[in-house]
Amino acid sequence: GNIARQELGSMLPVLLLSRGRNNKENSHTHGWMKPGSRVLDLCASPGSKTLQALEVVGANGRIKANDINASRLESLREAIQRSNVPNSNRIKYSNIDASLYPIPIEKLFDAIITDVPCSGDGTIRKDSQILPNWTPKTSNALHSLQAKILVRAIQCLKPGGVLCYSTCSLNPVENEAVVAAALNRVGTLKRPAIQAEVIPLPKLVGLKLRPGVIRWRVADYTYGRLDIAKDGNGASDEEDESEVPRLNWYDSFDAATEDGMEHTVPSLWPP
């Protein structure tokens, strides 16, 4: 428990939250997440970001670590206990569906870590199981849940608060499309009315950033019978009943719906 390994990509949400500043702030030492902050880690397991955030908020801060999976949450709790990190008693745990997380009207959060469930297609170099099991349907099916979680995270922020939305995916369906969908839904809320916007990321030495995409298509597999090679007499050597995937790209919700694509919602496409 003396050393906890964390990848650089996993560190970025807390690093960015702890370095960012509002335009009206003159402080050069503290960011959106700072000593004394009230922080929510909405999909916390396995807990590396929770521990990282604890180092930022210190003895006067508070962290709520939430995860829908009870066994993973217990593993997170045990990992934090093993770490012997000071002020670990400032962490409180909850086992709740992140998309239905109770909005703490009286005590909204200063900063929220929203590292949502995702396809993980950005981790294929380290996880050999991702690519063989990947299909476009994976991302398409997760999109609506991701958007619901992000909307709930925005509802849990105090005025002026900042959240970081992150995935381990490179697919716009799980990233740009989710952010656009969540902002659109939040803009329709009436009680209470909420204004939310995307803000520039703070600069970190050595970190190269690129703008998000504004145009993308949505993919899905369709399956058909595999053509069998035949001999000169027109007979095949064997029968093959297997179905092979064919990648189809859809430019619109209507085209995908007409073709019977599963998990189709308009927000999969650019607004």
C-alpha cells in the first residue's frame, strides 16, 4: 500500500481540475479543485483519481466516492485503507447508479470527476481483450447512459463549479456526442434552470491538446452469410453457415433507423 501506480492518462482529470482558474480569480496557486473543496467522484472505482483528489483537497476538503458496483466500491475502500494516505477519513462512499445520483441541493459540489463507463477502445495497446471483443454497437449502446450521467453531474455542481468528463475511448459517439447531448438536455431544464458551457483546458507543460471534432458519422455492423468458394462443377467443398460482419456508416438518424440499427438516438450524430 505504500506505492500506487497510476497512468498519466488517468491523472489528467484531477491535474486539469487542480490547475484551472476562472477568469475572475487572481490566485496563481489554486485551481478549480483546491484545498478545502467539496468533490464528487461519480464513477470512482478503482479509486486512483479519488486518492489523487484527496491529495489536492487536504484535511479541510471532502470527497464523495460513488460507484454502482458494490464489489468494486469495496475494493476501492480497501485500497484507500491500505494506502495510509492522510485524511482518508474525508472520503465518504456511496453505491448508487451515477445517472440517478441524488442532487445535494444544500451542498452542491465545487468539482466533479466524471469518468464514465466506456468501451475502452483507447486502451487496446495495453489490454489485448478490447479489440477482439469490440464492435461499434458497444459505443452506441453506452452513449445514452453516458449522457444521463453527465447531465446528473452538471446538476450536482454548484454555480461556478467545474467538472471534468472523461473516457478511455477515442470514439466521438462517447465523447463529443455525449457532451453535446448533455448540454442540450441541461439547457431545457426549468426547475432549477441551469447554464453550462465547455471551457478551455488549462495548459500543462508537455501536454499536447487538439480541438474536439465537430463532424462525425456513426458506424454499426450488419451481418451476412459468408460466400463459399466453389469448384468448377459449382459445388462447394463444405457448407459454411457463419455470418461475417460488414461495417456500415450512417450519416443521419433517419438512415440508421431505416436500416434497423440498434441503440439509435438522434444525439449520436452531430447537433
